[in-house]
Amino acid sequence: MAVKPYAGDAQRRQERQQNYDIAPTISERWPEVRSVAVDLRFARMERRTLPMPYRQIFLPPMRAFFAFLCPDPECRNGGFDLTPTIERGHARHGGAIHGTLACGGQRPTRERGWAACEIELQFDVIFDDDPPASA
Ligand SMILES: [Zn+2]
């Protein structure tokens, strides 16, 4: 059964696209970085089908834009923007960042009408930096 598109979705998609378009590339943001690996695992999906954990690799020419969609197609206004977490984390901790983020969207339920989505994203981010050039 197809999910009826929500009017706000088009606007959100557009905002997301705009944010993507203005994001610097990985090489502009972090010239020394050769790749950024982002491992994503989703949890807390009561009666919903979870996507398998997956890894996304970001290479220097790609945008430093780490916003991931909520895996629940019925979720409205959800998603996970790791961009600020990754930028701060890399500045503070360098190579590896771990954390969890809950989806702030809303989803329809049979029992309670609209309810908080609450899907949890557990993420591990691993930076592969060039070793500092030896003098
Ligand atoms: Zn969601």
C-alpha cells in the first residue's frame, strides 16, 4: 500500500536539497581527510521493519552533509542530521565519534493516533586522516 505523500514533505525535501547544495565538500571542510565512514544502526522500532545496519563512506569530493532520512516511510518531519555532531566531534575527538540520536518525527499509530517516532539511530563515525607530513 502506497503511503500518501504529506504536503510538508515536498518543502522538507527542498530544504534538505538546499542544505546539501550549500554544504562544503569533505576536502574543503577537512583537507587532510581521506574518507569518513559512517556506520548506521537503527533501533526501537516497535512493529516496524528495521533496515539492516549499513555503512556509508564519504570521500573527499563528496559533500560534508550527513543528514539521513528516517527509515519509517510514514514518519513525518523525521530524520537524523549528524552534520553538527560530526563537525564538533571531529574538532574535539579527531578520529572516531559514537553516539545515538532519536528521530524527532511523528508517525501514525492505530492505538494512539499520531505519536513520536522515536526510532533511534546508533552511529559510529570513523575518520581516515592523512598522517601528518614528517619534516
Ligand atoms: Zn522517524
